Amino acid sequence: MIKRLVPALLLAFSVSTWVHADTPTTMNYQGLLTDGGAPVANGSYSVVFTIYDAPVLGTSKWTETRNVTTSAGLITVVLGTVDAIEDTVFNGSGRWLGIAVEGDPEMTPRTALSSVPYAARIATVDGASGGTITGATEVTGNDGGNQLSVTNTGLGRGGYFQIANGANTEPAVQGTHVGSGPGGSFFSDGGGPGIVATATGGTAADMQGDVLVDGVVEVNNGIDSVIDLDGTTNILRNWGADGNGENYRLWGGGFGQLYLHTSGVANNRLVEVSAPSDGGEIELHNAAGADYIKLDGGETGDLAAQLPVGAVNALEIGDEPGLASNSSLSDGIAGPTTVALRSITCPAAGYVLATGSGYLEVSHTNGAFSNADMWLSDSTGGSAFGEYKSEFRISSNAASGNYHSPYSVQEIYPVSAGLKTIYLRGSAGVLTTAKDNVLTLVYFPTAYGTVAASETANQGEASAETELDVVAEQAEAKLFTLERMNREIALQQAKLAKLAEQVEELQAATSAPAEK
């Protein structure tokens, strides 16, 4: 026969267990176990207690199996002593207790759980382990301490306030003080910030109206104002702890400005960033507040960028124009011959202007035609055919003898970054000597108009120069470039050492404590 358990007394929470957040909730239950309407015989019975979130079906939130002892059918049990009833079990609008005895089907209907008298209005929440409060909450106190204190001993935020309604324009947090103190105070005892304001829309932090006195907000460190928000002149400044003047200032008087000062007695201004109507300006000063580097968006030409003398040279401009040159006093030429060669290190793509000059001495015989050519090439192969060349021609009718003629040739070569080798070449049909030969190469990083390369491809003939000659020439060019850079680095190091010495002298002169 199915046994029945008639609840006699159901206490939702025992007062003695609601002491600390770590203590689980227990629940007293008392009832009469009957069989066919009569109390069951005295003995021990297995009873399964289950708390549901619905009167029928629903989800089980907690269950516990207990062996209970009857006396004239009466049982008394403290639920939750075997399987703890956590406070989350009651995180909902209603709960129902289901009971099954000795493997019988669960009794119906389930018993609705209700509050103990006065539990509906809690006088204190000491020991609560958390939860959700729906609706407006007001905290009022007069004990002289913190009326609302939120402490987090773990990770995460100490407090979080959010306006979830996008149409709500009210602040997430507002502090009001009817006395003389501040409306709100945020500080940090650790390494993190006391207050952080972020916004994906609207204003993250807004200070309006008169705050403290005359629209000025001050945060003090016991010596001077650390931060000064002046609502009358639109200035945000940091005064630091030295008491000698502001360390930085953001100013909105007419246009935006940022000033950065030293912390010394002189309080020299080192950096100025401003945005006047004619263009932005940036100025960097030395430790004494003078000798500035200036970028002025309101100027054009040289005035737009002003730098100290010698501030920009080959070390800063890696693709500035550069020069390489070579010469030979005398070279006999017959078939195509290299008179001089030179390599130049190009820091970037650009152009190389090559110029060759000297004079030719030709041994002429009457009755025969004499000729000699000089040209430039970036290859040792080929002849003067198709090249821009300097030609020397002597008619067969001319008297026999030695004839002299100056020559000058010029070529432009588009180049890529790296070594470029140029050859001064000559060829003659009769005995000819090229004298006082000079080969000069100039690198240009920029063209200000159309550049048509004047050199055409050489074809054909083998070179009189060996590969070792070219390698040696290129190694010499690299060494020259390295030595130039080392000289310029040494010059910059000397300038830095001099500047460091001046800074030390200034610091020594300003090391005395400032008088307030």
C-alpha cells in the first residue's frame, strides 16, 4: 500500500544556520507518515526529498535521501545536513518539495515552500554569498562610517555600474554632497587606477559647472595640486611635487596647446604642441629652454622645418647625392680598351651621372685616315658603336705628325640600390694615347623631370679588364663609404658628449631645493 507523508510543519530556513556566507542553508521538516490513513508502525524508513522549480514536472534543484525514524508515524528531519542546500537553490520565483517513501512514486501534489514569518523582510544581509537584486535599492545609514562599501579580495572589479537602456542619458554614477565635501572620491591603495572611464558612445567622464571653488578641480598630494582642472580658462595642468611651476598643461584658450616643462627650479618649457588657425606647430627646446627644433604647419619652404645648424647631414639622409672619382695619367689605346673605372655605392634607387674627360694624342701618317673614340659604359664588352662618344678624326690628306684633341663624354644611368661600376673606354685605328683621364660619378636620388638614359646596350667583344680588377674596384668603393660613415658617426658622438656635459652643468646649477 502506498504510504502518505502529511506535512505537519515546514520551516523554509532555520535561523540558526543563516550566520555566514560559507554556511549552507538547512530546512526543518516535520510530518506524519500514514499507511491507509493510519500512522505507520514505529521504525526506520527511506525517504527521498526533492526541491523543484515547478509544481508539476519542472527541474530538480536539490535532492537528498534520508533514513527517518517514526514515532507513532511522526517524523522530524533537518534537510540539507547530508546534501547541502546552497542559496542558489532558491534563486527563483517559487519552489516545491516532492517526497517519495520506500521506493513508492512521488506523492502528489508537491508541497509549496513559503517563507518563515518575518523572513520576507530581512533586517541584515550579513554573510550573504551574492545574488541578484531586482528593482531600486536604497542604502541609508548614520553610523559615521562608510554607508556603502564594496570590497573585492580576488580578481575583477570592485564595483560596476551600467546604464543598460540606450535611451537613458542619466549618468551611471552620481555623487551629491549637501555639505562642503566632494560629491565623489576615488582613490587607489595599490598599483591600479582609482577610477577608469571608457565609452563607446557619449561621454565617459563629464565634469560640469562649479566643482569645489570657481570651477576648479584640485587633487592634492600635500605639497601642490597634482591636477588642476580650470573650467574658467579650459586648462588641464599637472603641477607635480616640486612646487616650482606646472609640469604640463593642456590649454583651450583660443586653440589647443600642450606644454611640457622640466621639474627643475627654472621650470623650463621643453616641448610645445599648439594648433593655431594657420597650422599646427611642434617645438622642441634644449634643457635651458632655448635652441628649438620647430615644425610649423602654417609656414612654407625653409620656415616650415627649422633645425639647428649641422643637424642634418649624410648620417640622417641615407640617400643624399654622393660622389666617386678616378683618374689615369696616360694609357695607350688601340682596340676597345678600359682607360679608367670607378664604382659608386648607391643607397637607394636613383640615377648616376658619369663624366669622362682628358685629351687624345694621335700619331698620324699622311695618306692614311686616322681615328680615335672615347665613350662611357657600365660593361666592359662592346665597342663605341651605338654609344654617345667623343670622336677624333684626321683626314688622310693631313701631314704626318702627332695630333692632340681634348675629349669629354657623359652618360646617365638609372640604378638600383647597391654598387654600380662605370668604365671609361677608348678605341683607335692608329697609335693613340689617352692622357690626363678623369672619370667622375655622381649619384642623385631624385629626378625633377623626365630622365632618358643616354647609354645603349653594349654587345659583343670581350673585356681587357679582368674580374679581379672589378672586384678590387668595388671593394675600394665599399671601404670609402664605410670610412665616410665612421667619420660622421664620430662627429655625432662628439656632439652628444658635448650636449651631455651641458646637461650635467645645468643639473648641477639647479640641484638646490626650491623655496616655496
